[in-house]
Amino acid sequence: MEPTNNLATRPIAAVVEGDGRKAYLPHPFFQNSIFLCTRARNPDEYRKRSVTVEVTNRNGDIMTVRSARTLFASPDMGVFLAVVALLQKHGVHDLVDSVTGEVAGRVRSTFPIGELYDLTGMGRSAARERLLTSLDVLGSVSLSVKYGLTPENLERHRLSLGFQMSSFWDLNIVPRKGRRGSIVELFPSRYLIPNDHNLWADAALCNALQIDTARAIFWALICRQHFCGTVAEWQKLLGSQYQALRNWRANHFLPALEELTKYGYKVTEKSGLYTVRRPERLALGTPINVP
């Protein structure tokens, strides 16, 4: 981490005002889940090292995610959205050389770690180490997308050939006394600065969901109002690694649907086709009430 002693800060005017719950992100984040979130963890499994995942969607877009260690839906998806929501609430500043006045090229945001504890529900001492590990692992993640070179796809992406993000963030935890005292000092990618073209995800709702597959469905529906498909089609959409379709349906998919209905998602089944619709509140731009 580069020192900031000789750097001043200059606020970046916000195009979109953060509210501490909505996490605004570019569309490529939601094209495919970047988290291995549709399977349960094995008893002895935590994180593998140097993970690369490559996914091609139906439009021919190739998304490559690289991480120093494996990403999981719990806690990483919730921690990621919480950090984005909070940095957008507290604002982002350019770093400026205090002597020359030149912009250093990096941006900075700070917020109390107590707010992160509250939003993720990870304030208990047993969970704090997992939170800090998640923050560290997420910082290493890089994301790139090569768009499919069809006329329709190029028009959809405004003639852009791809998207590249070298890392999510660097960070320091600045110690302060008391549970809420320490400060998260974040040096995020500029792509995490919100704009009015971004989609948004409800960070509080994500952290309220307890089932990994429910989080996967939550993520998949951020960029669509609904999805209808067979169990096999849902499994493909979510990137499940389970081979036994019947077991996945019974042990993961159906419990996830039940949990989502508690937060206003509409679920219907007809002739083996499952349709899941986002809550109307989300479609209207209003976060869900969570306990």
C-alpha cells in the first residue's frame, strides 16, 4: 500500500448519491455470477489459491474472473456489495499531491468499520476474522469481459469490445478504540464510483439471505425482471457444479425459492417450468425491508 501522508484529498462529485444500501455497479458485474455460490461447501473446504474462472454467456461474451483465492456467496457476495454501498454513501476522493497539486491517479474512500459490521451482520468477534479475510480476498479480484462480435451485441454494448478491471480495491484498517471506532481506508477501482448508467443491488437484502443458492438467484435477477426455466436451465444459469439434478433441486433450489418468497419474490411452477420474479419494490427502485 502506498503511503498517503503527503497526499491531500479532493472530493469527486457524485452523479448518484449513495444511501448505504444500494450498490451501483457496471452491467458486466451482473452478466454472470463471479461467486461460486450454487453449491454447499465441503466440510474441510475453505479457499483454493490462484483461482481463474471463465464463462461464456449466450451472447458470446467471455467473462474471466481471477482471484488470489476462491470466492464464495457467503460471506464474499454480501461483503462485496456492503463495501460498495458504503463507499458510495461516504463518497470518493481523488488523491492529490499536496506539494505539486497533481492528481495521483488513485481514489480513496473511508467509512467506520462499525457500519460494515451492521450491514453484513458480521460484528460478532467470531465473524470478524472471516470479514477481514473476505475484504482481503475481494481486493485481489480482477474482472475482464470480451464481448461477442455480433452486430446486435456490439450495438447493445455501444460498440465497446470489452470491459477490464484490474482489481476491486486495496485497503487499510486504521485502528481506533471501540467496536465502531476503526476506520476502513479503501482505495477502490474507479469503476466502483457510481453513475446513472449503473444497475444496483440491494446490499442489505443480499446479506439477509442465508442460503447460497438464494443469493445466486438474487444476483442473476439483478439485470432481469424474471427468469423462467426448467430445473436444469436454472442450474445452468446459476453455474451449479452439482451433477445430481434431483438432489440439487431438493436440497438447494427449492429451499432457496422458499427463502426468496419471504422477501417478496414471486415464484410459480407450471409443467416443470419455474418462474421467479423480482419484488415490485426492487423494480421501482426501492430496497426491501429486512429484519
